Amino acid sequence: MRSREEDKEKQRFLEETEASLKDYRETGLYLDNDDVMAWMDTWGADELTGPPPWRKRSSPH
């Protein structure tokens, strides 16, 4: 059985997810997974790169 704290955490997660989806639908902006993974591969390296660029979907959903 889940605790009250777990239920609250799940609810916060769902609210953040819904807000993120709403933002994506309104702006079309997203981070490409391959870009993020390539950026993360530089973490701890001598030459850390900057964060990946935002991309914009090409057609509305």
C-alpha cells in the first residue's frame, strides 16, 4: 500500500507532466533526446559543452 507522501509525490509528478505537455503544445519547443545524451556524455570531461538547443516541431499536432 502506498503512503500519503507517495500519493502526494505522484500527484506533483502528474501536475508537472501536464504543465510540460501544455507548454509543448503551446510553444512546440522540445529538447531532442540524442542532443541531450550527447551533452551528458561530456559531463565530467575536460571540455564540457553547453546545453543542447531547443528545437521547434515542424508541424502542429
